[in-house]
Amino acid sequence: MKEEKTYLPTSGYIALFLILLFIIVPVLGIIFVKMFPLFIIVAIAVFCTGGFVVVNPNESSVLVLFGAYKGTIKENGFYWVNPFFNKKKISLRALNLNSDPIKVNDKVGNPIMIGIVLVWKVENTYKAAFEVDDFTHFVNIQSEAAIRKLAGHYPYDNFDDEQADITLRSGGEDVNEKLEEELRERLAIAGIRVMEARISYLAYASEIASAMLRRQQATAIVAARYKIVEGAVSMVEMALEQLSQKEIIEFDDEKKAAMVSNLMVVLCSDKDASPVINTGTLHQ
């Protein structure tokens, strides 16, 4: 496989001076001396003006002569090359791809919407020009393919896959590194260097979003209730233990059960408890 090579062009200013010289002098000869064959020199000089090329900063020009790759000019400036060269401009600037969210299935089959931001640039102009038909379109297509493959490796969250250590929602840098690695492998054929890739949008697909939201809310409520009950049990245990140690009151099993029940209701309720004043005996 051929690789990129640097082409050393002629200074455009020197070439411009010589071309103007070969145009002006023969024209003067034709006018004053009537040497009409000098038209051939003028025609050749005019044809040579097609060899001028301007390379802007962070830009390159790929040169091809009758189907043969001759090299790439990467140094910015004003140059002259063989006028038969076919010159193709390729930008070397960093470019952004902000992909629209696409619908894919995660590892457990849930439909999700996911989009990425990709920062890339052309590193090998030969591959970008000749290994693929259109390297910009190639980046777009391969980025979508990488997104689909990434989503298939991880679940959206660990609700359906509790054994998953890394998920799309909480994976963070691990998921982004996997995405960058996948994109580098896919875009290397086109001479593209992946500078950065990040997930920019992530959500459940609309048809299951409301159900998943209710499930997340239910999970959060259950987790909160678990903490509340765990704390309430500890507080009841501590209260009974201290009352017994200080011999403030003696409890039989029935009284202990009633107190535990009342304390659990007070501590676990999501509303303020309404006290009831007992004006009778302790047993009423």
C-alpha cells in the first residue's frame, strides 16, 4: 500500500516572473518585429499559468499526474507545479461531528436514543484521497456504526443487568474510551485521526421512556424506604435497650410489641404523626 509523501514544489513567485517574461517579451517581438511564430511561446506560457497553486495554513494539496500519485504539499504558500497535475485540496483542520441521536438497542435489548460528538482531522492525505470515495461521508457512516456497536456492548443502566459494572449512563470515561478506540479502528483506513469522542445525548426511546421513568422512581422510593426502615429499627432497638437499662418501665412481650408498632409507625410514616393523649391507665 502506498503511503503519503511530501512533494517539493517550485516557488510561485519565481515561476510567475518567468511566465510573465515569456509572455511580455514575445508579445513585444510580435508587435514590433512581426515574428508571429512567437505566438507558440506565448501560448505555452499561458498554459503554464495553470500550474499555480496556493496552499493556505492547515491545508494540503494532493497532486496526481495522469492517475499517478506524485505527492502532497502541506507547507502553506504560493507555489508552481506541473500544469498537468490534478490538484485536490484537503483540509488539515480539526473538524467537529455532532451526530443526531439515533435509535439503537442496548445490550439487553432496550431501545435507546444516543448521539455523540466527534473531533477529528485528516492525518494521511493519501488514504483520505484514494482509500475511500468521500472521507467526510465515510466519517459520518462509520461513526453511526461505532455508536450501534458501542450500545450493543453495554446496558443503558443496571436495572435489567445487575451484574454490569459499566453502563452507558454511568460508564463515563470508560465508555468514551471504548468509543474512541472503536472509531480509531474504523477511521484509520481513511487516514483520519480521532482527537476526541464523547456521548452527547443519551435517553430511553420515547415508546418506553415513561415506563422506565416510573421504574426509576419506584426504585428510588424503595431504596429510600429501605434506609428509613433500617434507621427506624436501629432507633427502636436503642430505645428499648435504654429503657430497660435505666429501669424506667418494665415491658412484657405485649407492651413491647405495642411500643415497637407505635414507634415504627411514627418513624416510617411520610406524614407527621398525630399524638393521642391517654387519660386512662397505662393498659387502656
